[in-house]
Amino acid sequence: MQNLEKLIEVFLGELTHADGAVAFDSITAAADVSAKQLEFRMLLSTLNPEAQYLIDKFDQDPVLSAEDPQARLQGLVVYARTTLKLLQRNIIRDRGTLIPTPDFSILTESMPGLALVITARWKEAQRCQNAGAYLSTIIMQGSILEALLLSRMLQDTTAAQRSRRAPKTPDGKVPAIQDWQLNELLAVAIDLGWLKSDLSDFSFAIRKYRYLIHPWGEVSAKFPLNAGVCNACWKVLDRAVDDLLKSVVGCWLLAKTVSLLITNDQQPMAVLTSREESLTGHKPSINKQRPAGG
């Protein structure tokens, strides 16, 4: 099946000449222009809800209801070209378009099957947004972020529990990490450098996603649940996933190096040199130390 960009390119080819000029000489009858307007409106209906402003603009534009068929044809070409440009720049998307899911396995290896569940939710959140189910999208996004943060904490519980931002009970004890709230997980991850963003960078919607599950929570939150909010949450989630993955890779390399030192009784520089060679495919150049007294 052809994608929407290709369909609009074909549509434009029917309305314009090879030099880009509007084909006023080929489409002259008002009925033919009306048919083309209806055809393009059907193409617009396949866009995801983020493009609703464009669709509303098209439906309400007085140029497209003018008596002059040439004016309507000119306006139709402008909308088709604008829509194509927005699609090519990924500003709008057609329904069903899914952003590839990151590989979470290095973050979730402590719990078999967790990566598959998070991957499924990542895709489902996008389907919800494409269908205009924004509340469901935000709840999915929040659950993904919380699961990944919890998984990262469980990979280094000692560091997490010793963090100055770790929550404490009234008697001064740190509760089990599984009982931490999302805001607490975020604060500790930022304190430990696993997340590079500030807590204020995280959308209120995604931080309070559990709050939004209850109708009264949604009412008292008093902010719109729309495509713009969902997109802001996606940006936050993307950055958080990237930061968390990088934090795990750094710890993994260090652990492997230490393990090799213990197992093979090698010098640190030799192990690091060997590791760099295996990762980069080339042997790094290391200056030899000058002999003592030389």
C-alpha cells in the first residue's frame, strides 16, 4: 500500500504541470474541482489527530468555497503542497505511523520479559495517540518511564539507597525501592547522574500519570490532555531512555574491566586497551612509559 506522501505527490501531479504551474487548462469545470477537493479531504482524514488544525483550516477556508473554480484549484494546490511538506519534515504523520522502539534489554535484564512488555506499551501508546486517546497515551508513557527507572535502580540498589535524594520513612529508614513514587525515582536518578535533565524538565502530565488514572485527579489537574502534551511527554521520555541506557553502558564497561582484572590478573591499562580494541576495531596507540631515571 502506498504511503500518504506518495498519494499526495500523485494527487499534486494531477493538479499541476511538470513545471509546477497549476493545471488550469486541464481542470476547468467547477464539478471537477469539487471532486478533487473531496478527494483531498479524504486524504486529510488519514492524518493523525495532531493535524486537526490543518484539517479545520481546510474545511473553513473561504477560498475553497469560492464560486471561481480557478481560485479553488489554486487553493487546493497550496494545501496539498503544504501538507506534503509537513509530512516530509515529520511535523505531522498519517494514522498508524509508529516510531521505532528502543532496545531496552540492557536496562531490563534483571526481570525477564519486562523488555517485551515495555516494547508493547511503547507501541500501544503511539496507537492511542494516533486514535486521539491522549489520556491513555500519557498513562502508558508514565508507566514506561517508571518501569525503566525502577529497573535501573534495581541494578544498583546500594547507590540508589545511599542517594541524598532517596525517600525516607518517618523513622529515617529508606523504604524498599519497589515502593518509591515516580517523583522519588526521578530525583534519585538525577542525583546519581543517570538522568541529565532537571526534575522541572519532566512534564507535569508524565510525572503525575497515576494521578490522572482517577477521574477526580484529571478534573483537579486542570490542564488539557491533547496532542501537544503527549508530544512533550514523548520528548521527555526519549531523553530519559537515552540517558538511562548510557548510564548502564558506562557501568557495564567498568564492571567488565574489573572482572577481567580479577580473572586474568592483568594490568588496568592492558585490559582497557584490549576492551577499546574490541569495541572500536582498532588498536589504540599508547605511549610507553619512560624508564625511571631515564
